[in-house]
Amino acid sequence: MSSGDDHVELLQGTLDLIILRALSTMGPLHSYALATRLAQVSDSPLSLNQGTLYPALIRMEQKGWLKGAWGRTEANREAKFYSLTRAGERALTQQTERWRRLAGLVDKLLLEN
Amino acid sequence: MRRTIRRLLSSLRPGHAERELAREIRSHLQLLEDQYVANGMDVEEARHAAQRAFGGVEQTKERQRDARMFRWLAGWPMDLKLGGRMLVKYPGLTVVGGLAMAFAICIGIVIVQVVSLFTSPTLPLSQGTRLVELRSMDAAENVQERKILHDVLEWRQSLRSLTDLGAWRDSSRNLVIADGEARPVSVAEMSASGFRLADGEPLMGRVLVEADERAAAPAVAVIGYHVWRTRFVSDPQVLGRTVQLGHEYATVVGVMREGFEFPVAHDVWLPLKTSLLDQAPRSGPAISVFALLAPGVTIQTAQAELTAAGRRIASQSPLTHQHLEPLVRPYAMMVVPDGPGDLAIMYSIYFFIVVLLALISGNVGLLLFARAASREADLVVRTALGASRGRLVAQMFAEALVLGSAAAIAGLLAADLALRTWGVVFLETNLGRLPFWFDLGLSPRAIGAAVLLTVAGTAIAGIMPALKITHGMGHRLRQNSAGSGGLQFGGVWTVVIVAQVAATVIFPALVYWEQTQLRRVQDFDAGFEAEHYLAVQIERDAPAGDDPTADAATLERDARLSATLEDLRRRLVAQPGVLGVTFAERLPTTTHAQKIIEMGYDMDRGGPVSAAGSTSEAPLRVATIAGVEPSYFDVLDAPVLAGRGFTAADALPNARVAVVDQSFVDQVLQGRNAVGQQVRFRFAGRAPANPGDAAAPGDWYEVIGVVPDLGVGAPTQRGRAAGLYFPDTPSRFDQIHMMVHVRGGDPMTLAPQVRDLATAVDPSLRLIDMRRVNEANDDIVWVLGLWLRITVVLSSLALVLSLAGIYAVLSFTVARRTREIGVRVALGASRQRVILAVFRRPLLQVASGIVVGTAIVFTGAWMIRYTEFPGSERDLTVQGMATIIAYGIVMLGVCTLGCLVPTRRALNIEPTVALRAE
């Protein structure tokens, strides 16, 4: 775990987008792989623990964006694999668009200053 | 939405999701462990490292549960089960609290049901939502104009937004069947379209049709199911029979199905032959109008068209229609009185329900608090295991909800029974026969009200004590004091206890007041042997609403009626056992009119009042007026105390004589000789709208005699009324009451002969409300008795709740202070000191409640006296005051008795046991 300036607080709502994007790029992943992937892609350590990941997964599953199914890993361990549903794909498009607009707006404001 | 449903399902059945979560976390840990082993750790080390890396498993599960389900809902099945067990475990609380809440809910449902009959009535007809009533208001006088036949005929031609426009005219007539007695029935002379739009299907024969309305059409009648069953003994051959309705004859052509009483509460239908009626503007008979909104038309659209039609008629007949404004209203609203005053009454009734429920639920809350306090240790353990405050509050709310639901079921059943038995009688006593759409069965609205009241009552009774008991639970846990008696009854409960003890004092005072009223009505002395007199009201056979103007026709009708009544009297007097027959405008002991009078003799200054009597300073006095037939005093066997009684000549229009009663002599004349005094009404007609306006006084009347008090006044009025009798012929009375003096025995045995003779004399004479004179106020007695019973129940409930509350508080106090009491006793403290120390606060609360309640009672009594009976004798007599104070002392005693068991328990505590208590 990191501290001080390296610590990146997740913006409200961005975790969903990150998970959707990871599943879209990597295909079905279990929660451990997802957590590892999120740690890999972040340049600085992400303030994410399992206490954040699991509620996000169940929330998105209940919304119908993800579908969880039990399967076997390469090492023959059982794990629950999450994959995107059609609704999840649509949500990814919408969330990406929303994020771009928001980021563009913030960038613009920062450049002006 | 989808997520909400899934969360809801997961909340109610969490088992599968819980197993899934545990499995997933196990798999996650296993994968982490594999990774660490692959990196070179041994298995044991890798397992610990995986757990460290994962973080708190339980916390992760908790957070996932928070996202997955509605936590407040999760434990409900269990909480409800626990609530059910609590009901059985604490039967005393269940019975007392449950009954109290059931009573509050029952009262609430009954009130909502009755009020909704008036505020949002529904018609049980297939086209009920489209059925409307049309009326015409005189904007200048703010009264309804009912002579609108002219307008109806115009509307029928021009209006497009309204169809099946029809009218009816009410008349009560005697139905006379060959060889049968004459009995009044409610007749509607109605347009044939009424049958169409009110689903009127005949059981036999046919309904009325437009052809029956032609002037030359034969007279036909359709009879209602009830009349057919009772008056025609379900005669299958009734069609074609000729019946007499008042003075007219008609052939029965149809019998309606059961339940058909359109337009309001009618038994017999005749065609409305408009061509025979006066059709001039604002003339003719008083009628009511119904119509159907055309498909797709709103009431606003219809109103706009009707207003335009109204303007058109007003331009054609400006003299009569300048101020007339036609209105369209939902049909069932016709019996609803409108005006802001009624709304205020309605809201105050709702406010009463809320206050009653809040009071009772607050008291039940107190009991639940005491119960929860005894389970504090259990709550502490749950908090220590991670249960949030919200979770504990939800649990206690669920427990209260079980009690509340049981109470709601009992309340609903009781309300249904009360509405069906007393509700109908109560409404009929006040309103007369009820309209066909008045259904006193439980409506969805009433059931909704029951649900709302239950949830609200439960919220007060369950959440309030839960918040109180869980307040600072975490802090107490850390201080290691939770469960050891750190809980206290705070300010809220002090208020609740004081309020309930105050209510315990107030309700009996109300009972006392209501009983005084009831006794006043029952004890209203008629001044003669009223139980030997048969009374019956006689109605003349004129269509309702017609102007009794003094035209030739009216005079002739009056003369005919006088002759008829005289004939009836003669035949009745000839009956064995009948001692006399007389007539009066009002029955003795019922409500009489009051009028302001002036005396010809100035009581204060002596001597006659100046000629300009109305402008002088002559004191105004109120007298109670009784119009009687000259034989009245003789038939009542009333002795004439001074002067003489009435003679037949006194009833002539120019006689101008009056008789006063003893109370009049005592109050108005202050004991002076009444005979020869002059008296007149201050206002000859109606009193002027503004006190400053001039109004002509009436003619002078000479007092010719004095009689004892003979039941003049109003039954609920306090004190004696000053009675002033005027002689008149019965045909000029606005109500004709006949009184028959029967020798000994029950005068009601004469009832069949009275009916037979009346029918023989004139079949159109309608006899209503035949009863003994001493039973004239039975209706008022019944209603007052009902109120009294309700208040007695409320009163008993307040007392039981008070006692239960006080008992619970004291038991709780003793339990909480067991250790302290033990130490005090061990150290040799006297019993009195221990009692004082422990019970000072509860006793103070009880005493405050009694003081507050007594103060409210006295203030209320003072206000009633001040506003209702200014200047009259004291309403709250010394005896009354003594009763209330004595009751307060008794209450204190009873409350002290409630302290007895906990006190004994406290004093019997062994010091060694007390010290081991923790």
C-alpha cells in the first residue's frame, strides 16, 4: 500500500469504468486477476482493496452489466469469472464518453488557469 | 429498477449469495496463496501472506453485503418471528398495548370511513363516474334555486356535453293498498332517463318510459323491491294492481330489483309529467336535476357549456335569472354541505385521530421501552458483535410492527362491526334515510388508513424507545457500563407519563360532563304524565318545496286540513280509553324556537314602556315559543295557575293573546303578576343581519294566564326556559304533532286504531314517528349514550395504560437500582427513606399529571361556561368540583397501588443478593 503523494483516490464512479474496460480488453477475468490487472496498469499504486472491488462487482452484476460464472484457472483452481454482457458493453461506451467529456472539461479549465 | 429488485430479493433470501461470496473469497485467497508459493514461500507462510494481502475478510464481506442488499431489510423475517415470540412472552403488554392500539386504529378507521362518505363518495353504478347533478345557485342570496323546470327544458334542448338530462321531484306520500293500512313512502316523480343511467333493471314488468310522461298517459307507478316485499307481501300478481298514493291512483307496471333506490333513497317512482307543471322561469315545483357527461367530456367542459347556456337564459329572462348561476357537480356530492367551515371541522377530526394515535402509541412506546430495557444486555451483545444502531432500531420497529399488525386486524374487525351496527343508526339519526351510495362496509380508503395508522403508530411505539435505548450504546459499551443499569427514563418519558396521567384525569371528567348532559335530557320534566300520551307527527300531502304562500288555494287547503284533523280528533275521542286529543307545533321536552321579546311593562323603572317601544331602552329578553291548539292545557290536565287558559276563540287571527309558564313569571317578570301584561317580538320577521339595522317589532299580545312548566325548551339546555304559548289552529303550524291522552296502560296499544282512523279520515294523512311522549328524546339519548360509551372505553383505556406505564417505570427503577437499594438496606436505612428515594420521581410524575389534568378540566369547564352559557349559573357546581378532586385523589391512590408490587420487591431485596446483582 502506498501513502503520501503517490496515493491516487478513485473518483466516484470511475471504478466501474476501469473494471468494464479491463474486462473488455482482457476478456473474462476472476476477481484476483482483475485486482492484479488494475495494479499492473496503474503507473502509481491505486487505492483499491478488496473491500472496494467486491461491492463494485456485485453492484455491476445486479445492474446486468456483468455476468459471473464459475470456471477453472490454468492451474486448475476454481474461480468465478466475470464477463461483459451486452448491457455492460453499452454501459462501457456511455461511461467512456462521459469520462472523456469530463476529463476534457477539467483539462480545459486547468489550461485556462 | 432491476438492481432494486435484485437487492430486495437478496435481502429477503441472502443464503445463496452468502455462500457464493464465501466461495469466491476462498478462491481469491487460494490464488494469492499459489502466487506466493510460486514466488518461493512455503505453504504456511504463503497462506498468512495471502490473508495479509487480501485484508479483512469479514470487512470485505460486510461491504459487499451493503452493496448487495438492503441491510435494514435483511433481518426482517427473523425480527418478525422474534416480535411474535415477544407477544407470547409478555402477555400483559400484548393485551394492554394491543387493545389500546386497536382502539386508536378502530376509531381512526371509523372516522375516515364516515368522513370519506362525504368527501369522496363513489356511486355503485356502471356509469357512476359520469353521472352529475345540475343545480342553480342564486349568487345574490347564496341559496340554491330549485324551481328550475324552465331551465331544465332549455338545457335539454341545447346542451351537447351532457346527455340523458332528467329531473325528479321528491314527495313523501301515503301508500294505501286496498284492505291495507296507509304508510308513508318516499316517492320520486322522475324522468324516465333516470332508470337508464342508474342501471335500473326491473325484477318484474317494466321501468318508466318517455311515453308515460305525456299528459294524457295513464297514471302508472313502479315500486321498489322493499315496498313489494313488505307492503305487497311479495305478491307475484302485483303488476296491474291499482294503488293509492296520497290523493292519486296509479297502476303498478313494474317492480325494481333489490338495491335500486335512485335518485337518492326512494321507494316508488311516478313519471314526471312536465307538461302539466308550471314551466315559467323560476316558477313551478322544486326539482333536482341529473345528467350524464357525454363520452370523453370532462366536468369542466360541461360546466363551461352550462355557464354559457345560463348566460343565454339570463339574457332572455333578466328579471328572474340575473343572479342565477348553474353548476355541474359530481352526483354523489349532492348531500355534501359545502363551505370552508366544514373543511375545518373535517381537518380537526383528522387532527383528533392523529393526537389520539400519538398519545396511545406514545404510551405503548413507554411499555416497549421498559420491555427493551429489561433486555439491554441482549442488545449490548448484538452491538458488540457489530450490529449497527440502525439494525437494532429496525429490530425493535419490527417487534412493534407485529404488535401493531395484530392490533390493526383487531381494529379493522371492530371498526367493521361498529360501522355496520352503530354507524348506520348514528347516521340515520342525524341525516334521516341514507342515500343509496352510502356504503358503510370497509372501503379501500379505510383499509389504507388502517395501514397508515398502523405504520405511524408502530413508528411512534417502536422507533422512539429504540432510539432512546440505543442512544450512546457504543459509548456505554466502551465505558463497560452497558447492561448494568446505565439507562434512564429521560425527559421524553416524563412527558409521556405526565400526559397519560393527565388524560386519565381528563377522560373521566368528560364522562362526568357527558353524563350530566345525558341526565339533563332524560330528566327533562314534561310537567305532566307524558307516558300516558301517544304522540305522532302528521304531514300534509303537499309536494316538498312548494311555497306555502297565502293564496286562495293554500287557504282552502288549510281549511280542508283543519276539518280533517277535527274529524280525526272527534273519531279518536270516541274511542274507549281516549281522554283527549290535542295538537302542538313541537312536542313537549323537544327543542322549541327561541325569540327575543319585549314586555309592555318596564321591569326596571316601573310603568309602561314608551310608545316608541322599539327605540327605548327596554331590556330584551329571550322566551321559548310554543304554538299550541287551544285545547292543549285541558288535554294535558295542566292546572291554570292564574288567569285563564285558551278558548277556541283565542285561535282566531286577531285574538292576540298568550299564556306564559311559571318559569316565564319567575325569570322575565321576576315574580310579578303576569295576567294583563303586554308582550311582543322584538323583530316581527327575521332578525336583521346587522344589529344596528332597524326592524319593526311585532304586534302586542296580552298575557291571559299562567300554567306550570310543561316541557318547553330544549332537552340539552341547562336551566329552565321561559315558555310563551300562542294559540293557533294546527293547519298553520310548520309541524303538526298530535297528542292522544290514553287512560292508564300503554298508549302504544292505540297505535293501530290511530292509523286506521287516520286512513279512514284521509288516506293522504301521513303519520310519522309514532311514540310515547316521554320517548320524544330517545334519538338524542341514543346518540349521547353512544358518545358516553366511547368516552368510557377511552377513559378505561387511559387508566389501564397509565397503570401499566407506571408499573413498568417502577419495576424498571427497582431493577436498575437493585444494588443501591441493597446497600442502603444493608447500611440500615429506614424503609420510608428507601421508598422515598426510589419512588420520588415516579410519584412526582404522577402528581404532576394529576395537577395538569385537573387544571385542563377546570379550564375547559370555565371555557364551556364562558362561551356557551354566558351569564348563566355556574356550570361546574361545587359537587362537580368535589367529584373531580376526589377522583384525582383516587387516581393518586390507584397509582400508588400500582407502585405496591415493585416497592415490596425493592424492600425484600437481600443485601447479599443485591451486591451480587452485577
